[in-house]
Amino acid sequence: MGSVADSSEKWCWVTLVTKPSYLPGVIILAHTLDQHKSKYPLVVQYTDSLGDEAISALQEEARNYGRLQPERVSLLLPRKEQENTGSVAERFKDTFTKLRAFEVYKLGYSRAVFLDADMAIFHNPDEIFECSLPGRDWLGATHACVCNLDYDSWAPAEWNKGNCAFTPLNHPDEVAAEITPESRPTYRLLNGGMFLFYPTEQMWNRMLDSFNTTDRLKTYQFPDQDFLADFYRDKWYPLSWKYNALKTMRYWHPRMWSDDKVVVLHYIVDKPWERQVNEDGVAGHLGRDGSTHEWWWSIYRGWRAEREKTRPDSLVLGSMSELVDTEQPFTEVIPLPQEVGKPEDVS
């Protein structure tokens, strides 16, 4: 993995938060970037829908801890006839606003990595910036996992373990296949939770023009990532799963997964801050995420102890108290209804 460092370039992490319920995720994301000594700031794009209290807490945290750079943005919404009706979940309908990450060129940034607000860092992640892309008009990302081991009804028929780009991998240091003209359609799908890119005014204008003219927005199941997969068709480059380690991969792709190799953990579906891990270690999506959710809670408890010691009257402590541990813990583990994928399942 060759270095692309250039002293004239200015790099940043960027995330988006549009709902107060995601404030705990953003705060812990920033805290774990600090813990693992990233050299780069975190631009936190937020919309007015975040609400006055959460905005004030975020701004206070930014004043006291230099990592955070709050940046107000407006929602990016499709034109009326392209209003998204295909999304698999209501919460995804405002995720087109994630595309505003490409506007960080206005802040002087020439290379950026987007991270979803429901992520946490477990090793220094700065090596992501060093990943070489074929060109400055390319995107670096991880493949979408399309195993659909739980037979979700919304998933297309081609979403199965034999068509997942991660199924052939047997070692944590392996990276899923690059996209070629012969790649199967499911290998062309990316996960929008993390992506590496070069923000420029020209790229943003091209993207905005595509957003405002395409007739596909209403059909996207995962709005932002489906748009990116279309926009960067044949121009996105696969990065290691460890930079966007979906918590479900721990049991969906056990041959590939290694706890010690995880750099960025992505808490998809149920968020760890919503519920404590129950006394039997049950937590998260279908009760299977006790280990990864406990990792988050351990980080949170450390963060809270630190803040109570250094700034006991801070707004962010009060906000976090209101937003964390708001639901009853899960008590049941639902077994996987089918075996995980094996390399021989790829045909």
C-alpha cells in the first residue's frame, strides 16, 4: 500500500448527523479517533433537524476538544417526482444528505474519508488515507455484504452468500475482488458507511447534476450508497473490510473476520447506545451482538468517567444521559437460519 502523502494537501474525516438520537455515536466516534491518535480533524456536518439541544452539546464539545469541527448543512432532498419510495427503512430517506461530504472542498480539504456516525475506531485509522486509488476521480470503499442469511424479505433474489464478494475470503488480510467489466452485479455494490475520496468543486458539480437529473433516486433501497455505486460505476476501488467492519460480519463471515484486525467497526441496524447488553451477553441485531456492543459500552463508560472528572457540568454529559440506554435490553438470541458462506458457494 503506497503512500500518497503530500504536504500541500489537507485531509479530514467527515460524518453527518441529522437526528439527536445519533449524537452518542458522533461523540464516541470522535473520542475513539482521539484514543487512537488520528492526526486528522473530524468535520461533523449537521442539519437543523438535529435540534437546538444536541447542536449546543456538539458545539460545546468542539470548543473544548479540538477534534470536532461542526459544519451546518442543509438537507439534500430529491426533486418531488424522484422522492425515494424504495428505501428498505424510513431512517434511510434523508441519507442522500451524506453526499454533502463532497462539499468539504469548500473548507480547503483535498482528501477525505467519510465515516458513518454509528462507527467506532479500534486501531489508528490514518492508514486509510494512504490507500492508493487509480485516480483522483475514483472512490475507495468496501463491498456491500449481500449474504442475506436471515432471508430479509426486501432483499433481491440475487442477494445470497454465493454472490457476496466477501464469501471467497478466508483470511483477514484478504481484500475482496476489484471490479472488472465481467464482475457480477452484486460485486458492483458498495457499502456507504466509509469511503475515501478527493473532494473538488468539479466533482461536486458533476455529482449534483447527476443527482438532479437521474430518474433512479426513487428506486434506491439504500439511497446514498446506491447513488454512489451508480455514480462511480467502474470507478470505485475495493478497500479492506477492516475499515468498515459491519458488526454482522463477525458471524456472517467468521473465516475472514478477526477481532484484532478491526480498525473501524460499523454498528449497523440496532445501535449499541440504545440498550445495555443484558446479563447473559445478549444485545443488538437479533440478539447476536453482545460482544461488539459491550466493546462500545466499555468505551462509553471510559469517556463518561473522563468527562465527569474534567467537565462535570458540560451540556454534552446531560445530553448523553438523555439519549443513552433508553430501551430495554434484548433477551433472546435468534439463531442463523442458514450456514455462513464458503468459497465453494461462489459459482
